[in-house]
Amino acid sequence: RITLPNDEFLLRFRGAVAMMLRDAVWVGTRYRPLRDCTMADLDWLVAARKREAATLGDKAKHYAKIRYALATHKVSTVADLPHEVLRTFAAREGAK
């Protein structure tokens, strides 16, 4: 564990806070500095990130199913899967 002198610690802390407040975040239709965000802006950001997380989770499940199909059909690449299997995955993707 590194121990910094108090003055150096405070300078680093203040610098980190200043950087965080300058971060630009996408809110609805435009970028704005985090320091200017309102509660409504933060509500939008939270909801947007939750939607993104759900989408990523769905994608992870989709890829896991494709991986399972590779193992089941004992093939090396996705392109080697039987066409009917590929069509099933394509249909699932198209339905979204």
C-alpha cells in the first residue's frame, strides 16, 4: 500500500473529481458535461445503461447458444453449422 503525503493526495483527489465533472455523457439528444446533468438527465442515463446491459446479456445468451450448437454438431466454425441451424439463429436475430 502506497502512502501519499496529504497535500499530494488532496491534489490527486481534486484532479480526479475535476476530470469526472468534465466527462461528457450522452443525454437523450446531445452530449453534456456530467457537472451540468440534472436529476432527470441522470434518470435517463440510468435507464439507458440498464437497457444496454439487458441487450448485452441477450447477446451473450445468443452467442452461448451458437457455441453450444458448435459443440453439439462437432464443427469448428459457425459457417460449418448445418444450414437449418444457421437459419434458426438468423430467424431469432431477425425477430428482434
